[in-house]
Amino acid sequence: MVGENDIKDLFIYSIDEIFPEKSVTLLSEKKDGTVLFALLVLFFFLFLGDDIMIDLHYDLLSILYYCYKKNDFSYIKTIQKYYEENVVHGVVANLYFMSGDEMKEESGDWFEPVNVVERFRIATNLFLKFFPELEVIYSIEGCDYIEGPEELEELYKLGLRNILLVWNNKNRYGSGNQSDSGLTDEGRVLLRKAIDLGISIDLSHMNRNTFSDTVKLLKEEKAKGKQFSVIVSHSNCYDLYPHDRNLTDQQLLSIKEFSPVVGLVSYGPFVSSSEDRGKLAKRYVEHIVHMVELLGIDSVGVATDDMSFGPVLFGDNEDIQIFDYGQVGKQLTALLKDTFTEDEINQILYKNSYKKLFRKKE
């Protein structure tokens, strides 16, 4: 599934990362030669394989932290196996935060007051221990416990590169999809700080008022000449399925000028009301097609928001996941073949996310 141009893109990025002082010389001298081609082929077979993808939203940092609190990393071994098989080549690894009562309910006996910096530090260190080869963007979902711009900068220095201002509830910065308020003054300050630092702005989970206020702020910052990345990490099309976690066509069109990447999410409850995985899979493709028609192929990515850890770590009821995480790349590729070309599939599965988000992470 990976074409020659895709290999070149990823190879160039790797050379930039490993030999920043030599990359231009190497590429200019070998661009059309057999040596570069041989290196590209070797890179492909050693590192990429077939059906690779980037997952734009997976709560991996939270999973790592909760396994740390339980002193039981057996579930991490299952995830390691998936990544070792190159099912997912890159991930936006998320650390989520909820309201105080929700955090207490989920954490149970080992609940402790939230220190977001320390929790982030622990989770990211564990990530490097267990997933040292995985391409990653560190993300925080729900900025409730970030005290302000100074603490955001501290988190940036620890590796934070993406924020979702809110989860479902209202916090000091704005409101999620289960409340009605808009962006607050503190929220405006925090977003502007994030833009200045180079942290991407993730619009998932915002209610319509906070979303529209944020888009207005982004337009203002763009008019000042600011450059920033905008993503919608895990949302679908409201016009196809009216769930309050999805975005309307009007909302999606309002962010087109930012050249975003939108992660169509394969979490069943956001796709349709069906509980049949076959029907959900077909509907999921319709969400992807609709997003391509609205924003163009260059702005479409994929996300799993895989919640399989819930029953294992917390005893939650199982939700419907359209794909098996261990086979998600292969299953998605097979599903998309009837609708998209090989190059379009590559763009959707990893190329758009890689170019617009991962390549800019430094």
C-alpha cells in the first residue's frame, strides 16, 4: 500500500531527524541516484510494511498512567504487540482529564489530587520505556488542571504538542459538548499561548459556542500572521449522524482555511445508532467520503479512540469498536479499497497526519 513517493517523504523526514546537518547535502547528491533508491527500499522493508496508519486519538498516556497506579503493566504488553507488528506506525497519545467527581469515580481507591505536570511526566516517561520506536504526538484532553500559560509552557518543555481545551464538561477555559457556555477569557489566553509555543489546537469535544469562539480567535491570530496547526482528532460528521460529539458541515467548512486534519473516528457510538459492526463499517466509510467532499482528501485522517481498555482497567461495559485494534490497519485498508485509490488510502491512513502534524512536532 505504500508508494515510492510516500517512502521518499518518510525517508526524508527520518534523515532530517537523525542527520539534520547532512540532510540537504545527502538528498541533493543522491536524489536521482541508485544509492538513494536502494536506501528507500531498505527503509520500506525494514520499518514500514503494509497497511500502516497513524491513529489521531488513543488514550495511551492515560492507559500507561493507570497501569502505573495499579502496578500492573500486563495490558501494555498487548498494546506493544500491536505496535511491534506495525499495525499503527504513529499515534497521538492522549492524557485525558475530567471533572473532579468523574476523576474520583474512575480512579476509585487510588484517587489522588491531580498534578497535571507530574502525571504527564510519569506517563511520557513510561511511553518512552514501553514504546521507544513509535512515532508520537503527546496530547492532553481537557485542560481543567493546567493552571495557566506558565504551566502550559512547562508541559511544552516536557513534550506536549497538542491540546483539547475541554472534555465533555465545562472548565475554566471553555465548555464541552455536555454544556452550553463559550470560550472564556482564560481560554483565549491559553490558546494564544499554545499557538505561540507551537502546540496544535484540537477542536474535538468543544460545544458549538466554544467551537465558534475558538474559530474566531484562530482567524484573528491568522490575520496577525501567526502560523499554527489545527486538528479535529476524533469526531465525525453530524449531518450523517447527529451525535453531539460530531461536527456539522457548517462547522467543518468554517475551519477549511486552516488546512486541518480531521480524524474520522471508528468508535461505534459516534458513527451511527446501529450495533452491527458490518453496518457501522459501511457507515464509517460514508463519513470519510463526506469529509473528503467537504474539505478535500488532504484534510482527512483516521482515529480509533479505542476504548477496549475500559473493561480491563475499570470494569466498564464494552462499547462497540468497529475494528479490532490489532488489525485496524488491514481492516481499514480493505474497507477503503472499493472507494478510494491506493494513493488516496495512503493519504487518509497516514500521509495527511504525518505531513500536517507529526512533521511539525519539533
